[in-house]
Amino acid sequence: MATTENATGVLHELIEINNDRVAGFEKVIADINDENIDLKAIFEGYAQQSRKNVQELSAIAGSAPHLEDDNSVAGTLHRAWIDVKALFGGSDRASILSEAERGEDAIKKAYQDALNSAELPFDAQEIVRSQAQDINSAHDKIKLLRDAAKA
């Protein structure tokens, strides 16, 4: 499939933020204590979701998936903020979920921007739209969990 340079750029941005999401969730999973063990399975599922997204997006963009080295600056800052929070005791359930929701806000916006860009060919739009629905569902679940943790 021939894609324009702009469409490829949009797809690569989505690949990067999905890689950021995987790295962010893996970091949180490694730091979760036993009282929040239920979050591990949820976050592992979302990390796997993003790995699958990377594979699908890479196939459309005509590139091999980059699961480790294709992270955005915003994602790197996001992971660093998680590290700082862990050092200073921000590891309670509400804090973990608030930070996870912040990350989900970022990926949700990236997908919305991609769908609004008018750069994607129709077949790419369908895949991105489907992935965006899954991302929105993940965001909503994390938000519900966060709200319950704050109550």
C-alpha cells in the first residue's frame, strides 16, 4: 500500500505513543505493591493492547515494529514523572490511577488528532478508529477505577 509521507508520519506518531504506553505500564507494573495487585493484570492487558497496535500500525506504515526504541519525548517525561512520584511516596492506588489516566488522556488525544488530520487513507482510518475505540474504553475504565479509589 502506498502511503503519503504525511500519513506515514501520523502513523509513526501513533507507534511512538503506543510504545510510550507499553513502557509506562511496564514501569508501573514493576512498582505496584501487593495491595494493588489487581491493577497489574489490567495494566498488562493495556500494554499488550498497545503492542498489538504497534504491529498493526507498523504493517500499514510499511515498517517493522519498534517496541523499545521509538519513544516520544512526552512519553519519556511521563515515565520520568512516574519514577519521581514513586520516590516520593505517590504509590497509593489513587495516585497510580491518576497518573495512568493522564497517560491515557495523552494517547486518546493522539488518536483523535490522527483521525482529525485527514492524512490517513481510508483503510488506515478504519484501523486507527478501531484502536481509538479500544483506547477510549481503557481510559474510561481507568477513570472509573480512579474515581472509586478517591471515594
